[in-house]
Amino acid sequence: MSEILNDSVEELVKKISLSKITSVEICNAYIERINKFEKEVKAWAFFDKKLLLEKAKEADDYKNSGKPTGPLHGIPVAVKDIVGTIEMPTECGTPIRKGKSYSQNAEIIDLLHSSGAIVMGKTATSELAYLGPPKTTNPHDNSRTPGGSSSGSAAAVASFMAPLAIGSQTGGSVIRPASFCGVVGYKPSYGLISRNGVLKTSEKLDQIGVFGKSVEDVARLAKILIKKDSFDPATIYFSADNMISSVKEGPLYEPKFIFYKTDFWKMIDKKSKEAFEYFIKSFKKNIEIFDTPSYFKDIHKYHQIIHETDLANNFSDYYKKSKNKLSKYMQSAIKNGNKYSGKEYAEAIDFMKRSYESYKEVFEDYHGILTPSSPGVAPKGLKSTGTAEFNKVWSYLGTPCISLPLLQGENNLPLGIQLVGEKYDDNRFLGVASWIEKESKKFNE
Amino acid sequence: MSEILNDSVEELVKKISLSKITSVEICNAYIERINKFEKEVKAWAFFDKKLLLEKAKEADDYKNSGKPTGPLHGIPVAVKDIVGTIEMPTECGTPIRKGKSYSQNAEIIDLLHSSGAIVMGKTATSELAYLGPPKTTNPHDNSRTPGGSSSGSAAAVASFMAPLAIGSQTGGSVIRPASFCGVVGYKPSYGLISRNGVLKTSEKLDQIGVFGKSVEDVARLAKILIKKDSFDPATIYFSADNMISSVKEGPLYEPKFIFYKTDFWKMIDKKSKEAFEYFIKSFKKNIEIFDTPSYFKDIHKYHQIIHETDLANNFSDYYKKSKNKLSKYMQSAIKNGNKYSGKEYAEAIDFMKRSYESYKEVFEDYHGILTPSSPGVAPKGLKSTGTAEFNKVWSYLGTPCISLPLLQGENNLPLGIQLVGEKYDDNRFLGVASWIEKESKKFNE
């Protein structure tokens, strides 16, 4: 395997900057992997080798002209196919949008360009970023799901077909595929990254996330995407200036965590449970195990009300005109979504802020919450992307969460540990995540 | 009329501090007015002379002990009867709560106490702060409505039965009664004042407001109420430190305004129209007249969906158990509120932030929006509190708004001009309001 594929993003950027390597060389290394593995993994909804090499060449020429380069200059990034792009189709995982493009780039595409990064191609997504699975398979076992809805983004990074990828999460669409595919998946706090020009499935729940090989790699991608955007009124002013230094330096204290096994612990297979128990034991100085607060049950109910109602609102045209082209998952969600009353929806929205006020009390005594990222390893079969039961609460609360590929479950398949933090505390949060990443390596040495 | 009644809040506070006057003397001056006018005006839901004088005596003793005093030490403040108080009943304008108290003080009651202010009594409110009118009459003409739902608060200040009062606005419940009664009514930006311990009618729309005789007086009351409160998750950190200096100094520039006659201009009587036209003419250097943006119509629709759904949610127990004790207004609102779908409610919430993004563009070129506070003067009769058509948009958007009693309509009844500002810009906003107040005096001299 080419050395390029094992380089960190920082190393790649540095090598380009020192002219030790070109963007064309980097892209060729990834193209070689795609040629070899895409047939089985099917991570891409759109990939054009020629277009990618043209853009890499442009980046190299620009660099050679002596102009100042951005923080990701020449680095290819895979982008989930719900993110609007002009020069590539944006099909959103539905045959209804076959071959269609957006008329403008999403804000985050422009931010990628500003950073010097190259949009590599579009990665396969579950139907409209919901549950209907794409053709993508799990790189570790092609008979298993990669998880969803950011299936292609996670699978592309896991199979070294891309160094970095952008995804999104409304339920568990970043953390779950990251866990199943064995990569780092990070969903920043709600409001840090603009969704302008990205398929809207639920205004209150949709959040952009990123995939990479390490905490530092995902931090480098997230950092350039974080920006207040008046076209996404949910975005806030947030300074990610010290995000990378926080990751490099880690916390100044020995962090303390709560581990929530959650009510879904019983869903987890034996091997995976053993792996989690081993993790807890290894970090026993730092971890206390607690029962989940009782209101988490309400959050699951409320998450569903908001999610399904918003799907029914946002895809009512598809449902009216092309119902038979929608998956059974989407049809059933829209059918439910049409039934909720305004009173139920109002309650579900009202509880968002109130529950967060209770939730954040955890951070008076602890530096983070740990949970399984998913109920065990990727399940067999490609007809479902698995469940998001370990993820919905944090999507609803809008907290930062990250899946770290630190464990192995049955058949030595990858399994993620999820760290959850305090809203808007992403800089420090990633420092803590990086600490866990480093300490775990010690235990496994 | 006692000199005390004409003193500004600043003067009263100064005189108490210099021992030129006592809190007991101030309260006695207001008690005299209450003895004389309450029979006709019926502004109070609860008033106990003895209790008030006890508290005034306590304030005087405290001051004489030499301890440091707060910014409103010894000043009596009337409080709308939806604000929870332990030592006085909190009936919320409904026979269902006859004689009932809250088990704890609202956050703003504690803040009043901290400032040294005295809770004078509880003022009459429309039924559950909605449209069912209380017994209160308009002090300028007892056959007319004082407006609602903060009817007693506005009427008490207008008839010199209280120097300051607290109210609340969900549709137009501060601005409308201020206009009808001829006092200043100020509703700060959504999120500045905690609603913890105040009757909840609509989480997204309920906002606390204040009444007084001048912009500076209301600013002094608002300032001590503005505080982040974790029990009202909608509250934000906001510094009102320079609120009073901003009012005193006014803007550093000649302000420019948009005047929206709005789609409801046709509802206004001829005399009131003439008064508004005279005002516009007097300020012609500063005012440009515009049509209201087309999305204001949507806001009216969405405001109604949120308001009625939330009423149906919050008062479902009353509706189930004591329907016949609810007014026809409330019954009809709850009936509507039970009918909206989750999809409609979701749309109505979604549009709040989006419409604000459009709205705030006004402030790139202008320093405020002016509109009539109400469709003319207080209407005849006590069976309705008038309409909130000129107010709902700003309640929905959560912007600061203030009614200034600068005009007279038919029968020389008072008529307010409403100034609306940019969200969270309340300090500068009140400076601009104070500028209009001062300039108007010049025109009328």
C-alpha cells in the first residue's frame, strides 16, 4: 500500500507545501484503490477520474505559481451525495433525482474550495439520507451493511479510497457507519456547520459530520467547514481557531467520563459486550457507569415525531407524485409524519431546550459521556443500515459526538466507542477524544 | 396631584437615597390614587394596602440601617397577575384559579426584590393572558377597553395608581394596552427576560414586557429584569449595563426609519390616520414609507398556528375539566389548536428563523421600523380588548418593540407610535426610542 495512504492529513499538506509530493500523485494513489475496491464496496454515487486529475493538476499549478495556499490545499475530500454541487450530479440516493444537479454549490462546497481541498466525487447515501440502503457494502465484509445514511463516505475512508469525507446525521447517520466501517466519525454541535445547499430532511435535526482516520484528521476537515452562514439561520458564530492545538495538546487534566450502557445494551452481541467491558476496565480510573436518565425515553419518542413530521413536510411532493419510487422506509415515515398533531410536534420541540438544560449538568462533574457507537458490529445483509438507537439522543440534543474505532467485536469486525460532549464545547471535546485515542493505543501495545 | 406622582423613577430613587422622601410616603401617594380611581378603573386583581405599607416600612428601615440599596430601592411596581407570587394570589384572570397562589415566586419577582423594588399588588389580566377581557376599564374613558391582555398593568400606570408595571406579550398584550391607555410599553427581545414561574401560554411567543411613563422609566425596570436563567432555556446572556446611558445620551447619529402602514392601515379611523400622517410629516427628514414585505401575511398565519396549538397544549386540562368556565375566545382557540397538524406547526416554527433573516436586512440601512401601535384609539365597550394585528409580527420575530404615547386620536384619546428594532439590540434601540420621545416634544411645543 502506498505510503501516501497512511500519511496523516497534516503530513500530506506539509509534503505538498514542501513540494515533496503533488496533489496529482495523492489523487493517483486513491484512484488506484478505487480501481481495485470500488467494484465490491460501491461507495461512490459519482466519481470521474479525469475530472479529479484535472482538479489536482490545477491545484498543483496554483501552488507552483507561488500563491498562498489554504489549510487543505490539494487534498481530495469525498462528499455525501446530498450536498449540492454544480459540476457533479446530486442524486440524494433516490431514483427520483437520477442525473440531476443542484443549481448552486452548497456553502460547505465553497468552504472546501476556499481551503484548497478538492471535491473528489459524491458518495452513496441512503435514500434521501433516511433508512433506505444504497448499494454500498462494508469494506471489512462485503456481505454486511456499512451503516447509513452516510454509507459511501464511511466506506470510502475505511477502504482507503479517500482520506477524508463529509457526511450528515439526523438520527445516527455519521456515528453508526463510522462504527461499522472502523473509521473516526465526528458530528459537531448543531449550528456549527451550515446546511445551506444540502438536502433538507429536518431543520431541527439535520447536522453535517465528517469522516477520517484519526481525531486530528477529522478536526482538520471540520475546522474549515465551521462558519456562521446567514442562509442557515441555525448557525452561530463559533471560533474553531484552537481546535487543532486542542487536539494536539489534549486536556490539561485527567478526564472523567460517564459510561451509559443505555436501555439498548441488551441489543448488543456477546463479543461486542466483552469488548466494551474490556474498554471500561482499561479506563476504570476514568469511567463511572450510570443508568441513562429517564427522559432519554421521551427523547426517542420526540425525535421520531420531529423527524417523521419533517420528512412528511419536506418530501410531500415526492410522496404525492412518485410514491412508488420511494422505499418502504420513507413511505412509512411520511405516513406517520402526516398523522402527528401540532400539539405533539410542539411538545417535541419544546422539550429540546428543556432536556438539554438537564443534560448539561453532567458536565459540572464529568468531561464527557461514553456509550457504544452502535449495538455491536455491522449486521449481516444489505437490506437495512442498522439502527440508530445509540445516536438519536445526541442528534436531538445537538451535542458534539464522535465515534472512535478502538474496538473489535465478533469476527474481528470494527466497533466504535462514542464520546459525547457539551454543546459548543467542540474544541475541548476533540482534545478529550484525542486523549482517549492515544491512551487506548497504550492499552493495546 | 402629589409631586411624587410626576417624579421620574430616577428622581424617586435619588430622593429616597438622600432621605428626602420615604418609600412609605411614595406608596401612600399611590394608595391615595387607588382609593380614588380603582372603583372605576378596576386595574387590580389583588391589592392590600396594609401589606404594601408594611413592605414600604421594611424598605425604609433597611435603608436607614445604612445597608447598600439596589437600583429600585423602595419603588412600588405593579405586577400582572400571571406572574407567580407566594404571598399574593396568582389567578391568571380565570375563575378556575380563584384564590390560588403559586408555590414559588417567579424569577422576575426575585429580581424585583433584589433590586429593592416592592411588589405593589397584582394587576388584572385577560383570561390566561389571551383575549377574554377582565373587568378593567380605560382610565381615559371608562366605557372603553384598556386593551389586553396586560390590561391592569397599563391602566394602573395610566391612572397614576403605580409608577411602573410588569406585563407580558404573546400577540400584542403590551403594545396594544400601552397605546390605548397612553403610557410607554416596552417588550424587550425574546430571550432577555426569564418566564420561569410565569403562566406559560406559548413557549415560542410568550415575552415579558414593562410599562411606565417614559422610555427611561421603562428602561430602569427592564434593566433589572434582564438576566440569563437556566430555568428558562430561551434566555440568553445579555449585558444591559449601558441601557440607561444609551437612553440618556440617545443615538450618535440622526436616525432613519421605515414607516410601515401595514395591511391593517384600512382598519384605522380617520382621526387616528391624521395623527399618524402628522407624525410622519413632522419626522419627514427621518422617515421613509414602505409597503410591508409580503411574508408578513405568512407570519400572521404562522403566529396563529403556534399560538393556538400551544394554548391547546398548555390548557388541555382546563379544557377537559372546566370547559364551561373558559371564555368563548379560549374555547375557540383550543378547538382550532387541536386541529393543526404536526406538519403545519413544523412549518410555522421553521419560518421563525428564516423570516428573521430577511427581516433584519432592514437594519443595514435603517435604525428602526415605525408603525401604529394599534388600529386607532381604544374601541368602545368592554367585551373585547381590541386586535393585535399591528403587533403579532414582532412577537413572532422576537424583536424589541415599544409603544410611545405621542399622539391623540378621536375624542382626544391617546394613541401610540410603535418603534421596532433589531433582536438583541435593545440598548441602542431604547436610545433611539428616547430620541423620538424628545424630538416629538419639540414638535408639540
